Amino acid sequence: KNEVEQSPQNLTAQEGEFITINCSYSVGISALHWLQQHPGGGIVSLFMLSSGKKKHGRLIATINIQEKHSSLHITASHPRDSAVYICAVYSNSGYALNFGKGTSLLVTP
Amino acid sequence: GAVVSQHPSWVICKSGTSVKIECRSLDFQATTMFWYRQFPKQSLMLMATSNEGSKATYEQGVEKDKFLINHASLTLSTLTVTSAHPEDSSFYICSATPLVLAESSYNEQFFGPGTRLTVL
């Protein structure tokens, strides 16, 4: 099974700060998923990536396949970014997802 | 595109009753649907994988007679929690995978909004 580690586990930031959440995994993957879960529970897909870098608004995701590491960056953070961010990886079979435990982010005004 | 809905969004039931949760892919056909359970402050745990027209595959430790899964069509899967008990109270999330594109090396999962089950 692919071990997926996220850091930090909890993060508090002030509005406007640049935020980085890290994800490392132990076994080669076909793709990696960054998910956002709000307090109500619903999960929103932020990024799917298998190489390089993707950007959407204030969010940037990068992945280094050789180092088995991905980062999610949030620029100019805002209180509405407060949520749990989950890293999940697809195995090389491309079928099952292994989830990290999530990073709980709180952005204060 | 790729919207997945769940119904109900929350349910409260008495111990011993059965509860059915529906998962629908609204704008695509889903060959595979996944059911997850999430306890407070924990990550999603895969319960079972269901393929349209065949029996679900359950993860180790998940009782198939207690958590009945039916995937009768390419857009609907149901999870029935039979004889629910307070320890079954949890957040249940489904995801769906569209038909695989030939050039794709992974089957992207699209998540439903979840169903919060409380058993009294």
C-alpha cells in the first residue's frame, strides 16, 4: 500500500500569507489528487496532476515524480480558504486512491 | 461537468433501522463507484468498490451483509446500512469514475457531497 504523508497536520495563517502544504508518498504513482474538504464535509477537487505544475487562481500545485513529493501553495490566503486539504494518490494501476490524513488550514482575518 | 450527487445529505435514524443512501453521476456514465466512510478528524476510508452489473468488492473489515451495495445502472449506486447502530454514525461519501479514456493512465474519481448518518 502507498503510504501518503502530509505536513503540516494543522496550520494557522494570517490573511494574506503564502501557504505551502506538502505531500510525500512511498510508491510510484500514476497521478496525484489535491482535494479540499470544507467543514460541511463536501469534497472539491482542486487539482489532478501527474507531472510538473498546475495553477488555478491563487492555487498552485507542483509534483516531483522522482522525489515522490507534491506541494500545494496558496497565495494571498483568505479566511474562505480555511478547510482541510487532502492529498490522494492513484496507484500505478490507476484504479484505487490512497489518501493522506489531511492538513487542517485556518486562515484568520 | 462530472457532477456526483448524493441523497440524502443527512439522515437521523433509530437503532435497528435500515438506511439507504443514493449516489448518482449526473452528467456522465460511471462504470465504477466507490463508497467511503469518514469518522471525525480522520481521513476517508474505502469501504467498497462497485462496478455496474456486478457484485461489490468490499475492503477488509467491512461487513458486506451490513453494508449492502447495489450498482444497478451506470448512473446510480446505492449503499444500504442495515440494522444501523450508533457506531455506524459517520460521514459516507461516494465517488464515481467515468468510462476510461484510452489515453488516460488513471481513472479520475469525482466525489459526491457526502451523507451524514446519525444513529440514535
